[in-house]
Amino acid sequence: MKTILLTSAGMDVKEEILKILPKPANQIKLAHITTASKVEDDLSYLEKDNREMSKLGLQVDEIDIEGKNEPELRKLLKNKDIIYIQGGNTFYLLKYVRESGFDKIIKDLTDKGVIYIGVSAGSYIACPTIEAANWKPQDINIVGLTDLTGLNLVPFLISAHYKSEYKEILKREISTTKYPVKILTDEQAILITNNEITLVGKGKEIKI
């Protein structure tokens, strides 16, 4: 069964993460892909997620995909139950997702039932394109990426970290994209199990 959980803020929806674990948390082997966070100044969100993972007893292996190749990554990600792709700069992340061969590996792993959890940038790259990372709150394209094609694991775009002040900007941007858009607060996530798409977490679906 293919299981994908796309979040704004990772462990802020840990109750939803616990619901999809295939076995007790202390038996779960999780690969924490932290590449997107390397270019961020404020790493409090990363530290918070690490603390929550530790509290849950997850077996966490922190992995940076930059500078790795496909055979190395296949070895590192072998026998993992969850691939947890942390937030940060979406453009930077996508550059190394492609260069390392992670884009090919993750499709194989999700097809085999390994759970994909995306956090912000990690959610954006799962979409058909990462164009929504250019909306609000905005990522800066620090690597000069021109091809914004994502992993295409889901048929829609995500707009993470929603706040009411972004409403007009999102309304304008959504009108220019050809894809459906799912808007998430930090307390929400989208769960995809096989082809079933469900909003989970707190609060109603945001429609603009």
C-alpha cells in the first residue's frame, strides 16, 4: 500500500503520524532527510522535530543527500519504514534530489510501501511542480533552478504554513496554476493512502 503524508510542520501533527505507523514507534526505522535545512539560519523547527522523534522512540538515521550517489543512497535507505523529508529551502532540496538519484529511489520505495512524510519543502517536492514554493511564505531560488518539476507523487500542489494574511496572494497565484491546490495550516496534513486523499489534523479545509 502506498502511503504519503504531506505536512506543513512535521511533528506538529505527530498524532496523525502515529496513526499510520505499521508497527510500534520504537520498532520504526526512519530516515530523516535534512538537506533542505542546511541553508536555513533558524533551525529551531529541525531541533523540535528531532526532540519529538526521540520522545516517540523512533530509530532515526539522519541523512544528507547532497554529495551522495544513487547506490550510496539505496544502501542508506534500505530497510527503512519511513522516509521523512524535512523542510527548508525547496529549490536547494530539489536540486540534490535530482543530482543524487533520490528521485528514482523514492518512487521505488513508496511503491514498495515505505511511508513518505514531507515537511514543507519535503511536501512541495512531492507535487507535480514546486511552483507553490514561490508563493507565500516564499522560498528563494538560491540555486538558480529553472526546471521546477517535482516528484509527481501526488496530482496536486501544496501550499504550506497558511495564515489569513496570505489569502489574497494565494487567490491570485491559484488562479494561474493548472493544478488543484491543497492549502495547509501548520496543524494540518494531507494523507494519501493508495489513491484516497484525506485532510487530517485540526480545523476545516481552507478553500480560497
